[in-house]
Amino acid sequence: MDKDKIDKKDHILDVAERVFADYGFDGASTRTISGEAGVNMAMLNYYFGSKEGLFLAVFERKISSFRTLLQNIGNDDTMTTWGKLEKCIDNYVERIIVNNCFQKLINREVSMNKRWTLTDKITEILMVNVHEIKKIIEEGLNNGSFYSDIDIPLVIATIFGTKNYIINMPQLSSLILGHDIRDEKFMEENLKPRVKTYMKRLLKAYLVNENDNSK
Amino acid sequence: MDKDKIDKKDHILDVAERVFADYGFDGASTRTISGEAGVNMAMLNYYFGSKEGLFLAVFERKISSFRTLLQNIGNDDTMTTWGKLEKCIDNYVERIIVNNCFQKLINREVSMNKRWTLTDKITEILMVNVHEIKKIIEEGLNNGSFYSDIDIPLVIATIFGTKNYIINMPQLSSLILGHDIRDEKFMEENLKPRVKTYMKRLLKAYLVNENDNSK
DNA sequence: TTTGCCTAATCAATCGTTTGATTAATTTTG
DNA sequence: CAAAATTAATCAAACGATTGATTAGGCAAA
């Protein structure tokens, strides 16, 4: 049946996503992926052409999901600029906790100097997210609700960088936070709301002009 | 001559550091490293025992350098807490620009779920830096010059995370900043002072209690 | 001659990929 | 509908290439 075929490809992608995240592109062998997925090795090439094709397929599957989320956040004109950014942060923190293995996968491979076809593709995907955030901050700058001398590119680096630091280095941030961040309960009940609160207060202190008289 | 032997080993380590940073541990082959270093392949095993031994040797060489720099920053009692943090940031930004390929190497390998002997070693090294920053922020919290409800672990995540984001993803941050950050001139004349200014203003807005009457 | 440095050649193991054969499913034809 | 033809899916086996590592031997200095 057609449904089974789709589910099998999806299953392979699920496994590949995790194995790539754990071992890196080079460290993850096609034998390991096919083995853990319970399919014949040749199926990877049959479905995805090559190892790189499989890797890119893992990405392609995520793009639409990312894009639609961000569009919904950015195009809501019923709220203030700062309100948009708040919602953006809340949604982001909510997402990264669930999808952290995919995030690790991204950040590891994009830091390579070589393999340009891959990194270019990844960069392209990430820029969608960046552009959406950038639009919101620029809006706040133009309508006067944000300070006029803020450094937008570096604010973006802080938003994504803080997030990456926590999820990409679980051993290290666990030591800093005093808890194992791979503990689901701690993640959900403590870290999630904590990161939300922190990011919003940090950015508000830097961005929002309280003396704004434009509204 | 003994001097030549040491220089040759150092030369191999220099090359290995760069190649590991560019290709990752798995992606970097011993043939590539020995080839670019201009030595016979067997020399790597002769000097360092194995590929992993070579990898660890690259790290060992850096530890002392890191440690001494941080001690000089943290133990100066002639300045205020905020002044210490300012100096810390300035020194950090100055360093990361020079050593960015080593930083990339660190951040890629520590995000792996496997290879525990390596990640544990790296985590240990990074904690030295973290602890030094943490000490300063706690000092500011105790003497009342910083707000009392700040989230120290997440501030640390922001400091290192923002830095990592810029240097680990040169293609992406180049797009965001509008310039190629691998351009030495732009790096030195624009990005360096810019990141310093930004980080200090960002942290000051979040941390420093202007109504502090303790002094 | 012995010791330490170095090279070329080679090792077994693993890599990603391809092959030819076989089965399952679908479509076409009578 | 049933038989035949075609396509899709799956498999074990093997491919050439490359991996990290080792070997045997040369060569210069002590």
C-alpha cells in the first residue's frame, strides 16, 4: 500500500536524523543507519540516491515545518513589535527542546569549512529563520519602540547562540545549570520557562525604549 | 637536532588543528594531515601513537595557554565587578578572533553523543573558562552592583553562545552581518570593537543595577 | 654497531555504492 | 475475470576506494 511506502521512508529519515546527530555526517555509516532502521543497506541508495542525498532529505523534510511556524508568528498584525518578539521567543524555546538532535546536527555540519553543497543548503535553511527575526526587530526600530542604536545582527547572534550553547553542549550546560538537561522533567518544568523568562528580560533590557512616545 | 624535532611535532600539531577544525575528527584523514604537513603518514603514529592521540595532543597544547590568560583577568582586585567583566569580555573577544579554528574544533566534537573520552576532556577544559566568568558575576550579585534576580547560568550561555555563533558559522554570520567575517581587515577594524561594544551594553542593561547605593 | 628518525610498501578493516537475482505489487491485455 | 507483462521493492553479495595502522628496511649520527 502507498501509505506503508511513505511510512518506511519516513522511518528511515527518523533514524538517519538521530544517527547523524549522534555521530556526525562522517561518523555515521550507511550500515549503521540501515541497520538501526531495520532495512537493507541498498534501500538507502534506492530511495535517496546517496548518503549525501539521505542527509539532505532529512533537512528538506524539516524546511516546511520551520517556515510555516515562522510565518504564523511574523505576520500577525494584532500585536505590538515587542509582543511579536516575545511570542517568537516562546515558540522557539518550545521547539528547540523537542527537536534538539536536529539542531545539533545542523550546527555541527555548518561549522565545517568544506563540503560546500551541504553547508550552503543548510545556511539557506537557517537564513529563513534569521530573516523572520530580523524583520521583527527592524520593525521595532522603525516604529520607535526599540532603541535606535541597537546592533541587530548581533542580537540575532545572541538569540540563536544562547539557544545553541544550551542544547549543543548538554554536558557543559548541565554542569553550569546544576542539573542534567537531558532529564525530560527538569527540561519541561524548569529550563523551558526559565529560558523564556531570561531571554525576554535580556532582550527587553537591551532593545525596548521605555520612553517611547510613538503610541 | 632536538630543536628540529620539537618544531616538527609542533608543525604537525598546527596542521592537525586546522584540518580537524575544517573536516571534523572523522572527516579529517591521517593522510590529509600528514600530506599537508609534508611528513610521512607513519610519522603521525610514530609521534602520537594514534589518530586519537594526535587529536588529544592538539588539546593538551592549548590548556596551559587558556588557564594562564583567565587567571590574569579574574584576580585583579583594583577594579569594580563590572569593570572586571568588561575587561573579561574585551580579552575574550580579542582571543577568539585569533583562535577561532580551535574553538570550532572544540564545539563540534563536544556536541557528539559518543566518544566520551574526548568530550569529557574537552568539557573539563571549557569549565575553567566558565568558572572564571561565574565567579565575577556572583561577586557583582553579592555586593549589590548587579540585580538580584539575574540568571547567572544563562548569562554565561549568552556570553559564550553569542561568541560561538559568530565564529562557528562564518557563512551564516557573514550573511547576517553583510560582510565576509573571514576577511581579516573587517574582523580587526569592524567586528572586534563592535562585538565588544555590543556585549558590554547588552550585559550592562541586563545585569547592572544603576540605582545601586552600596558604594 | 647501535640508536633514533624517516620512507615506501603493505596490512586488515571499513567505507559508500553497485550489482544481479528474487519477490511483491500493479497494470495491461485477452 | 484471469493470465501475462511490467514495474517497484527488497535482498545478499561484492565492488573499488579509502581508512587508520603496521611493517621492513634505509640512512645518518653517535
